[in-house]
Amino acid sequence: MLSHRNTPYPTMLKNRPNAIIMGGSLGGLNAAFFLRDAGFAVTVLERSRTPLAGQGAGIVLNPYTVRYLLDIPALDIADISIRSQLLRYIDQSGQIVAERPSPLRFASYNSIYAGLQTLLGTQNYHLNQRVTGFDQRGDCVRVHTAQGLQMTCDLLVCADGIGSDARRWLLGNTTAQYAGYIAWRGLISAADVPADTFDLLQDSIVYHITPNGHLLTYPIPVVEDSLADRERYVNWLWYRNVAAGADFANIMTDQNGVQRALSVPSGAVRADAIAQLKADATTLPDILSELITQTDQPFIQAVFDYEIPQMAFGRICILGDAAFSARPHTAAGTAKAAEDARQLGLALHDCADIPTALKLWEAKQLSLGASLVERNRVAGTMLQNGTWPIGAPLAFGLYEQGDSQMT
Ligand SMILES: Cc1cc2nc3c(=O)[nH]c(=O)nc-3n(C[C@H](O)[C@H](O)[C@H](O)COP(=O)(O)OP(=O)(O)OC[C@H]3O[C@@H](n4cnc5c(N)ncnc54)[C@H](O)[C@@H]3O)c2cc1C
């Protein structure tokens, strides 16, 4: 049972250790499962009042992202994702100038989140619980939330994302560094895309490289829908350079005049910014211009780099984007969050002493995170300055290029 302010900090320790997980997105949910399998009682505290929706955006799957769900097996991958076989590059006239086999699967964030959250159930997953602080004393960590919850645990896992409060509390002011570009993103129903365009886009991931940015599209199913063609969507991302300072502040200012730090969600982007996007899109190949101009509510995610120097702090650890925020060009952010969680479960399974297990885990995950950030930095720089070789295989992969492939 959860307890509330003015009651003493309860301990949940009975026969087995307990873990609190701060943040209930894909990193936090995976941590819950892998720790449960390692013998922990788990409680996930998520600040959002409603189930997360990830703005309905698509993700390129990596086998590590869905490993828990597939191993159980709790789902058939074909039910939540669309497969494509080809990587295509198109030029300014919309012609395919390079094509190579590239077996990938695409899904919506929502379908992965919903699959994991449903499997965990609501008893261990608490929405509307924003962690406002924690402290570590002796053999336990005390955690409290803005909603008045107070708990103790044997292990606190911080999976609170790129803007991590936990990271600030543990390490001081450690903000992620803006990479100099943003992703404009949108989704458009296949029904609203001309048939010729959809034919070219549906069985492939399509890239268009410009001298100062790049654009990609891939198909996704929407979670509630069956996979009939009319219910497919095209997910597009246009990575555009925006100078740090006034230009960045302007694009990140929403329709209420509030400057957002990381993203401007669908429905909150200023009308004048969308109008400018659509005007600029007319310079793109027709096929891409059509997608963007016909998208109702495009949204913005800024791109950052962050590398944490330490992930284990006694009985507290930090994982996923909170620890390493890699640019998205290896399509492995969710896979890294899930793999941090899986490795944590393995380390704790093999070692009874929590601080020792966290230190062993940290050594491996620091190395994985640093290499992922660097691979993304290299790929992102080339994709944004026009030096990416047309026709080259994508940088997708967690441990190495190519491990995103799924048939
Ligand atoms: C443009 C773009 C494209 C991307 N494409 C892909 C892709 O194709 N494939 C892929 O694998 N990855 C992709 N990613 C990366 C992916 O979205 C992230 O790596 C992933 O979501 C990280 O998961 P996480 O659980 O660590 O953090 P998040 O998903 O950010 O979750 C953090 C959670 O913590 C909660 N939280 C924060 N503070 C508190 C608090 N104080 N108390 C309680 N809860 C709190 C938040 O509400 C949130 O739910 C992309 C990212 C971007 C920007």
C-alpha cells in the first residue's frame, strides 16, 4: 500500500528487497520487469497524470527495445509493428537514387508502452506521482513525491529522462548540450497520402539528404488499429539546423508564449512556426513536401548530447536517457534504456550486495552509453552538414551498427 505525508516512512521490506523506479516510460517499465525477475518487489512512480502517449510518434525498433515482451512471450511482434525491407535515398526530383536491403521494424511508442504497462498492471505502476526528492541513509533510500507519498526502498532506480531531476540532485547542474538542430515530426494517415507516394514509402525507410539537414520517413501502425492499409500511418522527421540562442528560443516558444526546454508537443506549436515549416517544405521533393504540408499538427523535438560520468550512487542508480542522451541517428535510445535495465537485473541477480552490484553494472553501461553518444554525434554531424554518403547503410544499432535489423 502507498502511504501519505504525516505518516512515518514505511518499509516495504519483508522477505524480498524492494525497488522504487522514478519514471514510468520505457526505461522505467523495463527496469520494473527485470528487477522483478531478479527478486525485487517493484513500485513505479510516474509524474504524468495520464498514461504516456509519446505524442503517438513512431520508433524504429531494435530487438533490445522489445526483448522482454518477446522473451515472455507477451506479444507477437507482427501485431504491433510494420516490417520494411528497403532503405531508399531519394534526390531533389523525388527519384530513388540508391536502394539497399535493410530489414527493419517500426512501431508507435504507444504500442510498446501500452504492451509493457498492461503487463505490469496498475498495482505496481502509479501515475501522478512526481518524485520531489530522495535521500540515502544506511541501508535504505527514502523517496517522497509532490503528491505526499513517502516510501523507503532498498534500491532507487532513476529513469526520469533527458531532463532528469535525479541527475541534478545527484550531480549538480548537468544539463544536456543542444546539438544545433531540431526534429520536426509528424504523422499522416495513409488514407491522406496519394497512392503513388504511399507505394514508394510503405515498404521502406526513405532518406533525403540536403546540404544542411535531412529528412526521413517510415510507415507505422497505430496501436489500436489492425494492420489494414487504410490504418497505416507515415511517420516523418525533418532534422533542421537551428542556431543556438535567439533562433532556438524562438522555435521552442509555444503558442502560449512559454519557452520549452526539450520539445514542443503536438497541438502546442505556434501557428506561425507551422506556416513557416510548410512554406519551407515546398523546396523539398514533391513527395515529401506533400506529406509535410498535409500534416495537421506537426511537433518539435530538439536534439541533445549528454554523457553522465557516474551511474551508481550507493543504492541509487540512473539509467536510460537520464544517464546518456544520444542523438537519434542510431535509433537505439529505447533499446539502450531497456538494455540498461536488463543488465541491472542480471547484475542484481548475480550479486546480493546492492551497492556492489550497481558498481559492477555501472562499468559496463558507462561504456555502452559513451559509445552510443559518440556514434550518434558522428552520424548526426554528417547527416546535418551534407557529408553523409548517399546510399550508405544507416548507423542504426545499439551495440554496433546493424543490430537493429529485424525480420
Ligand atoms: C527525434 C527523436 C527520435 C527518436 N527516435 C527513436 C527511435 O526511432 N528508436 C528509439 O529506440 N529511440 C528513439 N528516440 C529516443 C527515445 O525516445 C528515448 O531514448 C527513450 O524514450 C528514453 O526512455 P527513458 O525511459 O530513458 O526516458 P523517457 O522516455 O524520457 O521517460 C522519462 C519518464 O520519467 C518521467 N519523469 C520525469 N521526471 C519525473 C519525476 N520527478 N518523478 C516521476 N517521473 C518523472 C517522465 O514523465 C517520463 O515518463 C528518439 C528521440 C528523439 C528526440
